[in-house]
Amino acid sequence: MNCIASSSSLSGSISVPGSKSHTIRACLLAALAEGTSIIYNPLPSADCLSALRCITEIGARVEKPEDGKSWVIHGAGKDIHLPDNVIDVGNSGSVLYFLSPIAATFSGWSIFTGDESIRTRPVKHLTQALEQLGATTHISRPDVDAPPLLVRGPIHAGKVVTDGGLSQYISGLMMAAARIQGCLEIELTNPKEVPYLDMTRMWLESLGIPVQMSRDYKHISVSGPHSISAFERTIPSDWEAVAFPLVAAILTDSCITIKHIDGSGSQGDEAIVGVLQSVGACLEWDKEKEELKVYGGLHAQKSFPPKNGVAGRLSAEHLPNKTLRINCSGFPDAVPALSVAACFIEGTTVIEDIAVCRKKETDRIAVMKKELTKLGAVVEDGSDYLVIHGHSPLTASGEANPDFALHGGIVESYDDHRVAMSLAVMGLALKEEVVVRDAECCAVSFPDFFKAMRGIGAGFDLQD
């Protein structure tokens, strides 16, 4: 399916789905628990449905009421067991990296695979960590650092020293520690994506599992075994999904309200608000009402006083060296959306410390450079950064900017949901249409993305 995105003004209210990161953690921990857990407002995306399917292989039982507002998970508890079958995680790196350490607590072999994208995702960092704890591992294809992956346990308590540049397998080890006799110590030499480690810590502590974590995230310890009791939780809204209507609105003549915004601080991607405000985005976040109001273009000019030029004009001109520097190590999934926004910011934007983005569903650094360049952007890349030399459509005095040269075109999604949504959003802010190929992949994290965005006026035409 292709998405044809055309120039639009947005208005009204939009709600984003529940957090994928929270939903998958809830599913895995409910599977470990004794008794019946209820998860409210789960994200019914492809990745989360993969989590539901996979936990049944270790003894959990799942019910999905017809109203779609909750999932009921009957935990495996003391009857949890070695997977009954090969674990196919679909497109979910989180399920792969979370569940494989848990499976390594069993005696016997577990086999993990997934779709074409998963079969390119690195796993040696995971296997090396598990082997330090007594596991035996095997990557099925010689010279290919990716699933299919075989893991044989059981692992034991002890100390593991690992890089930590990818956070997901560290979260998996923390969850697995609840099933191990003794203390599991994790020493990270280069911790990244640390808000996700905080999220896992918060989940474990809420279920009675104490976690020790140093301020620099280099030392983590979890002692077990701990029996997990069933729970009821409401999944907060997904900040990773908030980025798309947020960026769409600030780039267009729009005024929207994004509802049910998570203000708990458990998701690192909320940092995008401060980043965009620093270059002039007009945003109002009411944490009590759980609402984020976003103004762009003419609506920003009507509602806000001028600041560093026309209200709502995005510019880094007042920042040191006329450069916006964004360290995205804590929220790397925002990189595609932020790189689109950067194309409309007057000045230079440096998005840095993002080497992990080369190991996501695609090499997002290379992909975003290639596709944004097709649309007229000036982009440089390095091993762990993107540099975007952007221009606002308006000068500081409010006139059309002759240096603004972005245009429409045909771009590829590479079956990466965040790439697809980011490029579709970009098309809403250009005079010429942007065609995003293979846009159905948006369902991985935001199943009703096009419907929800159309509800606030987005010009998305979907064609088979």
C-alpha cells in the first residue's frame, strides 16, 4: 500500500495509542506471574500481538475481550516452561531481546526467529552476555550476526559485563533475574537508551522485585527468585507515537490537541517537547488535563507573541553557532520524526549519539539521509550522527524564504514504521505530493495512524 501525502492544515483532537514499550513489558511480566492479570489500554499493534502470541509458548493463556479495551493474561507462574515451539517474534526486537534471556532460565534449547527484518538484527551482544551466565548459544547461519538463534539454559546468578549500547537485552536480563537464585549483577561499559532501563526498573519494583541501579546506569543488580503476583495496569499513551501528529502540526497551519498525554516521566521520548520548543515550536502541555496543544503556522502567529522572528517559525539562529544539537541516546526512536522537523528549522541540526539507529528495523541513519535527500534536504551522516542543514519556509520577517527548497517526490519506507510515518508527515507540509511506498508497515506501532490523522485533516490518500 502506498500513501500519497498532500499539503494540509490540521485541527481538532487526536489520541495516540498506548505505549508499545509498556505494553510488551506488561505482557512478559504477566506471563511470569501467578494468577490473572488485566492490561487496560494495550497497544494492539503487530509487535504487541507478537508478544501475546509468544508468551503462550511458555505457558501463559491470553484472552482479548471484544471491546478491545483490555487484555486478560493468565500467567504461567510456577508452571512456566521451556517453549513448546520455535518462538517467532515477528518484527519485534523487544520480544526477541526480552524473551530470550527469560527462556535461558529453562533447562533445554529455545529457538528464536522472526520476519525478514528480525533476521538481520544483531544478537552477538546478547549471546555473549548469556554465555557469561552459563548459557549455551548458537547462531544458525555462519558469519551472520542475526537470528535464527538457539539458546540453552539454565543460566545462573553471577556477574555479566557487556556494552549496553542496545537497552532491550539488558531489560531482558533484568526480567530473567527474577527467576534466578541469587544476585545477577550487570556491568555496562557504554549504557544507552537509559530511559528504557528506568522503565524496566519501575515495572519490576512495582511488582515487588528490588532493583539496584547506579546513577550512571553502569551497575545494575537484581536478586531472585521472586514470585510475581498478578496485576491490573493501564498502559499510558505512547510518546513515540505522539511525535508524528506533533511534528505534523508544527510544520503546517494547524492547531490540534493531543489527548491522554503521559506525564509520568517513564518515557524518554517526551524530551521531544523541549527540543522543539527550543527552536520556536508553540506548544502548551497541560499535565493535569493530560493534553498537549500544538500550534503551527498561521495559528501560532495568531496565538503567540513573536520570538526570534515570526511566532511558530522554527529556527536555530539564536542557539550557539546557529546549531541545534540533540543527543538522542535516550530516545533514539524519535530520530526519524526529528530529522523531518530539522529540514524545516533555519540553521543546522545535529542529531547525535545515535549509533543504535543503524541496528533498528533498518539502518535509520542511512535511510533517512537517502530519502530526505530525494525531497531536497541537505543531509550529512556519520557513524553515530545526522547533520541536517535546514531552512524555514519563512524568513524572520515573515516573507517567503527563497532558500527553502524542499519538494515532493517518491520515497521508500523500507518496511520501517517510523520511517513511513515520518515521511508521510513531511508530505503534509510541502506544496507537492509525497508518495510513501509500502506504508502499511505503520501498523507495527500505530495501527490506526492514517485513520487518526485523517480525523484531524491530514491529506493521506491510500492506494493499493
